[in-house]
Amino acid sequence: MSSSVTPKERIQSLDIIRGFALFGILFINIAGYQVLVEGGPVPDFTGINKTIDSIINVFIEKKFFSIFSFLFGVGFYIFASRAEARGDKPRWRFARRLLALFLIGAVHVVIFWGSILVFYAVIGFLLLPFYKASLKTIRNWLIGIIAVHLVATALPLFVPATDSFVTSLFSNDSMLVFIMFLSGFYVSKAGWIQSVKEVKQLKTLFIVLLPFAVGSMLWIWFASMGNNKQLMDIITLGTLPITYCYLILAFWIFSHPTAIKLFQPVAKVGRMALTNYIAQSFIALAIMSVMGIEVVNSKDVVVIAPMVFAIQIVFSVIYFKFFNIGPLEKLWRWMTGKPKQKVPGTQTI
């Protein structure tokens, strides 16, 4: 069977990965949907809850929002390059898109304090200068930023005296998000997504990163089970190798038409990621209310997250039988402004 897929299927592969990213994010966000009250019950981190929490730390914590961030970078290049093909101003059009996302996120943060939308909108502006940059320039910047991030994260782990505002600045989640934004943009601009099986660099990168990813997972596991005070720094240090390996594996798997066909329901969730991301908080809160859960423990998370995602799969599949675009995606498009019509003689991507 040929591993090549049509352009339409390649877009669907992005939707599938985006759908799974939303599923992973659920495991982290669910506990945050419920505000803890001082003097009230607190989550239990012993026994089975501790084991589940450690598994989430190893496989999910920071990895799936990093995948989501990577896909945001991919989307930036696709959106901007299509705008340019129409004769539009790509950076101006994307800036308007970011401003619209900021406004949507500002409303969402009132409902869920941990919303990433405002965060994404602000950091997204840092991508604009790279749109016209060469692949070599982007690659050099990416390597440099990754090096700074890893050093700033590793230093306090091995030399506690180096823990400072400077190391915190370059090791925080904002830096991680921007690295993944730029990674997705680079991969999309390089055309790797369209021919993922033929890109030798991805195979080499996977082979190089796999030992670091496995080693990081083991380190996170023992740190989590041992209540290591530097656990979050250890997780951050391992996020890039683990996430890159996840992404390469996912793109390899979903370069096959059979896999794309099998996971079409998940693709529907990813196709309206903004709507489903915001809807997750409402669905999860409703489920917790029905179940009478006052405080969310890790064993509750592994029950609620699949329930929420199953509801979103059913809703998304039914929704797209009648509509072509998600409700909040339609609002986002309207807020971005009417795109300039394609100039005769140009080609779209």
C-alpha cells in the first residue's frame, strides 16, 4: 500500500493530531476547572492517585499543550501563505487574527483562569518577523533559542545557586510555547508535512532524540514518585525531546490513508479546536456537578477526560454533517475580517 496521501488527507492528519492534543490537554486542565476554596477539601496525592498523577506527569504534562503549540505554528504558515497567495498582506492579516484570538481568550479566562488563548495570542506576535525569513535563518534562531532554554532549565537542577530571575525567564512555559510555535512554522514552511515519510532529517532527529526522551520519562517517573521538589523543572527539561518524538511518530502514523480514515471522528474534534477547547470547561464542570465531585483527584481525571472527549467526538461528527466550520471558528474568521479576493493568475496552497 502506498504511504502517500492527498493534500486533503494531509490537512486531516493535522486535525487528527490536533484532536489528540485536545484530549491530552484535558488531563491537565480538568483539575483547574474547579476552584479550590480555602478550608475546603483538597486533592489526594497518595496511593492510586499518586501513581496516576505520576503517569500523567511522564506522558502528558506539558507535552500535549506543546503539540498544540506546534500546530499553531503550522497554522500560522498555512494561513499567512494563503493570504499572500490571494494578494493580501499576510502579516497584517495574521496580526488581526491574533487580536481576535486575544479578545476571545479574554472572555474565556473569566470562565477558566488557566486558558491559554490570551497567552497564545500575545506570543504569536513574535512569529510575525519570521514570515519572510529564510529557512536557514529560522533554523539558526530555533537552535539558539532551544539551547538557551535547555541550559536555563538544566542549570538550577545541577547547580542550585544559578536559580535566578534570568534562568526562570528563559525556562518558563512562554519560552517553550514560542519554541513549538517556531518549530511548527519551520516544518510547515520547509514542506516537511507534505512529504513526511521522505524527510530524512526527521528520521535522524527521531533516532537522536529517542534516548533522551526515554531517559527523561524515567527521570520524571522517579522524581514524581519520590516527591522531588524540582519535579516541574525536570518535566520542562524533558518536554522538547519527548514532544518532538511524539510528533514525528504521529506524522508517520497519520501519513497512511488507513489511519486517517480510522481516526476521522478525532479529526472532526480537531477541525474545530477552538470551539472544543472552550467547550471542554463547560462539559467537564457539568459532568463534575452530576457526579457530585467537590474536589478533583487524579483518579477522577482519568474518568472525566474520556467522557468529555467522547461527548465532543459525537457532537463534532454530528455537527459537521450540517455545517462546514465550527461556531467559534466562524466568529474568529469574522473578527479577523473579510479576506481579500484571490488575484487572477495566482495559485492557492
